[in-house]
Amino acid sequence: MRSNRVAVENRGFVDDMLFMYRRYPGILILHISGAAIAWFAPGDVLSRWESLVEAVAAVGGIFPLLNVAVEKSQFPEVTAVYFALMLAAIPYRLWVGCRMWYAGADRGREVYKNISLKERMKIIFMTPLLLCAGMYFLFSDFYFEWNFIPVSKSRVWLGLVGPLFAGGAQISCISLSTGWICCFLSSIVSYTRG
């Protein structure tokens, strides 16, 4: 187990994604399923399979982000099914995000020990804000999109980077802040124990 933690330290984005897919094949299946929906589902998917309408409505009732994404999309039914799949998997995706942070926790603790008190104070005060912002934006109707990656206008982009816009950014905020909070609390515990 220790060797996996050390191996995480100095890698790029692609290596991190491959590591995540090897370690958590459920995420790979989720991303492949999402890409298949984005690229190959018919434009009237909800009209053809009416049983999906209830599932999409249930997920949209919990995550208003789905409804806003559907309104802005040029292919609303495909976007509805795609976002419903990604948002329904939020608990698993959040668990994986926290586990990924934990895999690099030794490096995080090392960084935390070597920074100045001023930098530590920034982390201490900004981390709860990051956690609250992630939770707020996850359960609000805030939808964002980058103009150079228009997932609402391109099914190709939806399949490639859609998980980021379907709750992925919020999950990153929540798992990163949770990891730093755990790091901070463990440093307090180790300090009090001696």
C-alpha cells in the first residue's frame, strides 16, 4: 500500500487518469458509458425510452444543475441522460476523489509541514470556503461552461470532458478541501500526542 502512495507524487494529468482508471474501474466504466451516451444516443432518447424520464426527473430534483444544463444544450435529451448518469454517480465519484487525495496524503503532509505559518493560515481559512462552495454549487442551479470547450453545443466535447461539467469540478473542490481538513486535523492530533 505504501508504494502506491509514493508512486502518485510526480505524475501528470494523463498518468493520474490512467492510475485512477486502473485503481477504480467503476470510474472508467462511468466515463465510457457517458461517452457512449453523448456520442451514440439518439437525439430523442427520452421520447424513445420513456422509463428514463422518471430517472432523469428524480436526479434533476436533487441536482438542479441538470435542469440548467438541459436548458442550455442544443441536444437536451442526450444532455439530460448524460448529466443524470454523472450526477447519480456523485457519491461514488466523491468517494474516489477522497481516496485519490488520500493516495497522495503523505506528499500533502510534507508540503504542509514545510510551508510558512502565513501559508498555513491561508489553507486553514480557505479550505472551509472551498468545501462550502463545492457543496453549494453542487446542489444549486449553477452551471458553467468554457467557451473554448462548448459541451452544450458539441456531443464530442460532452463525451470527452463532460464529467468535469457534470459535477466534477464541485467534486474536486469537496474532495480536495476534505483532504486538507483531514491533513490539518491529523497534524493537530500528532502535535498534541507529542
